[in-house]
Amino acid sequence: MEPLSPEVLEDLRAGRAPRERKIAVCSGGAHLAPADRAEILAVLAGDPDEMVSERAQQAILSQPAETFVEALKREKAIPALFAYAGKHLADKPGVCDAMVQNKSCSAEFLVPVARHLSSLGITALMEELERVSESPALAAALEHSTSITADQKHQLHELLGSSMDAAALAEAAAEAEPDIVKRQTLIERLAKMSVSERVQFAIKGGSEARRTLIRDSNKVVQRAVLQSPRLTDQEVEAFATMTSLTDEILRLIASNRKFRKNYAVVRNLLNNPKTPLDVSLHMLPMVNVMDLKKLTSNKNVPETLRTTAIKLQRTRAELKK
């Protein structure tokens, strides 16, 4: 039996195939990869033809959950698969996590599975705020999950709120955007945004938006800036020097492996007096000889850090002897 052509597969996924072809898929008469069959059966389960729909639903009962998990993980998985899995397969092992991990799975399909998500699944979503911020329904569903932590619940409260320190944002915008006209436009635009909209803007907006919103009074907005795929190394380096940032944001920068690979970020964090001491002490061994020497005479950093830097400098000197 020859594999079905890409054109036939596309017709089946779109529900355009003839009735005979659909029934062949349901009965196992069509030559399909397991993940392809699982995906197409999910489509056919909602077919307007009652016979096709019933046969597809019966066929799904004999499919192992692993085939649906494999299908859900694929980059080109279709919305109909996510919709079916969310409504009917959320209690199957691996299904919810596969949906969360697939960036093509939009927020609307995650709402029904929120209560089934493991703590790892919730953490993955909270570390990728785009989908949560675009759906108040998903944020509300996550808030009632038994697997959510107190910190995550607080973030969701912030996300669903409307708080904004207009004065702080105006000050931040003044530093981020030197052009007066553009700055005023930015401030006016931000003033009309809810928290979730500012999160979206932090993720998808330009550098002036990120430089402004990193100082937003709402911590979930600040976190979103660091999650932006458009964030540059130079921006993170600049953030690492800012004494106006909260301890939490500086800690997040320091804990991000990608950011930490940039030596300038490490150096800037060490010289930032607002960086939490435990973070600075942990990063201290990463600094080179020249920057370590400068740190020993930096009166702005905590005395404990400076003293430890002096000890490290002596230790390195003794090891060279």
C-alpha cells in the first residue's frame, strides 16, 4: 500500500477529502504514519458527516496516547488537533505538556487543560508569558490550578490587574526615547494599555518599548521584557548596569544562562550596587584579572563583595607563584 500524497493528506486535514477516503482512514485502510493518522482522526471526529464522526471517535479509542503526543509536538500541528486534545485527551500522559511546549498551540486551546497541567507545565507557560498575557481566560484558569505556586499566582494577579505608575513610565520613556514627539506618542500609547497589553508590547515592541517597560511598576511586565525574542545583548548589558531595576529583575538576568554567557553582563552586574549580594558572590569567580582589580576599589558595591574580591585576588596571585 503506497503512502498517501501530501495533497491527499492536506485534503484530509482540511476535511475536504471524499467520504470514502475519510472512512478508509478511520478503518485503518489508508497507509499513514501513526502521528498523521492521530491528527487526521482528531479532525474527522468533528466531521459534519455523522458516520465519519462516529467511526473516527471509535478509532481514536484504540490509538495509544503516545501517537497523539507525537502529533501535538510537531511544529505544523493543526488547530483541530489542539482543540480535540484539549477537550478529550487532557488527562492522558504527556498530552498537556506537549501542548504547552508547542508554540503553535494558541492560548484558547490551553484553557481546558490548565487544571491538568503539572507544575513543570505551568512553569513553562509562566516563563513564556506571551500566550498567558493574550488570554485572560487562560490566566484565570491557571490561577485556580492546584499545581501553581504562590509566586506564580501573584504574577497572574498582576497580569489580570490594571496598575500603572504613569510618572515612573514617563521618566523611563524620557531616558529611552530622546525624540520628544516619539516619546510623547509612546507615553500616550502606554497610558491606554492594560497590564496584559503592556506585556504583549514588551514582548513584541521595539527597543524603546523594552527600555521603558523594564522599569514598569508591574513585575510581570518587567519579566516580559526579558522574554522578548527581539531583546539584544546590548540591551541586556545596559539593563545589568541599571540601579533603578528591582532585585528580582537583576536576579532573573543573572540566572539566565544565555545572558550569563555575555561577559559584559556579568561584569556589569558585579559592579551594580543593586545586584543581590548572593548573586554577586556567586558570579565573582567568573571575572577576569583586570575587572577583579577594579572591583576591589569600587566603593559603590557592598563591602562584603569588595572584601571577597580582595581575597580572591590574593588567592589567584598566590596560585601563580
